Amino acid sequence: MISPRKLALTAGGSYLIIFVAAIFANFYMLEALSTDPLGTVEQQPMAVRVGTLAFLITVVFDVVVAWALYELYRSHALSGLSTLFRMMHAAIMGVAVFALPEVLALTTAEEILHQVTRFNTIWLIGLFFFGIHLVLLARILCKPKWIAIFLALAGVMYMVDTAAHFLLPDYDAYADVFLAAVAVPSIVGEMSLAVWLLRKGGN
């Protein structure tokens, strides 16, 4: 039987791997494809390949985090439900990644951007379920209370942002506001949770 401390270390360490992989995949590879699609594919194909692998790594360790948190809090009535929603997010994210390797065979910026849009749309749907997971996780965690508050807020904002993408015809006009509203509580809450799990979790 794995001790609570080891489960906490596994969850916290996996969270850090997710952060590193996601930052590279999002802010380097995906951003490059969005701003210079054809140039990125022709001049930096390895960056696209490594970025795609980075997204796959986030999926793998998302499952690890889901398992570790479930085992750590399995006595809580909401733990199973929370885990299922995170697993749904991981599964949908895995499907979204299928859109990225195909860009390497495309020859026009429009086709490449279409694949990037496909990836983002599918991932966006997955983030709705991830938001539900965070709200449930906040309820499960309870302490430290301030981390639970940030996790709950991040979860709500993930769901609001996904809904806004589909409901607001002029979403782009408010995109920066929604991005900040999601990013701030998410980064603070999830990064703090990772650090807390590494330092004190399971004790």
C-alpha cells in the first residue's frame, strides 16, 4: 500500500511536470503555429513534434495526478466523481492532440490554422470538465482554505470561459479579460496546490 506522503509527492511532482510541458507546448509551439503557421512548419518542424509530445506528456501526467489525488482522498464522497471529470478532460485532451501532427503535412497557412483551431476547440470542451473537477477538488481539499478558494474560482472561470466561447458572437473582443480571469486563479491555485503537496501533503 502506498503511503499518503508518497501519493502527495507523486501528485505534486506530476503537477510540476504538467506545468513545464504545458508552458513549452502552449507558449512556444502553439503560439508559433498561430502567429506564423507556414514558417513554423517549414523551418521548425522539430519544435512542432516536440510540442506535440509535450502535450501528450501533460495527458499522461494528468492521469497520474487524477489517480494520486483519488487515492489520497478516496474516503471523501466526492473523490470518485472529481476523478472521473479529470479523466474526461485527459481523454478529450488526448483526442485534441491528434490534430497537431497533421500540420506537418500541410502546405498552406489556412490549412494549418484550421488544425490549430480544431485542437483548441476540442481542448476547450475538455477544460469545461476540468473546471468541474477543480470545483469538486476544492470541496474535497478544504484545507489550506485559500488554495481551495483559488481552485474553486479557477474551476468556475474555466466553465465560464468555455461557455462564453460558444455563446458570445464577439468573444474575441473580451478574450484578454477572460484569459486573465482564468489564468490568475488557475496558476495561483494549481501551482500552490503542487507546492503544498510536495511540502506538506499527505502528512
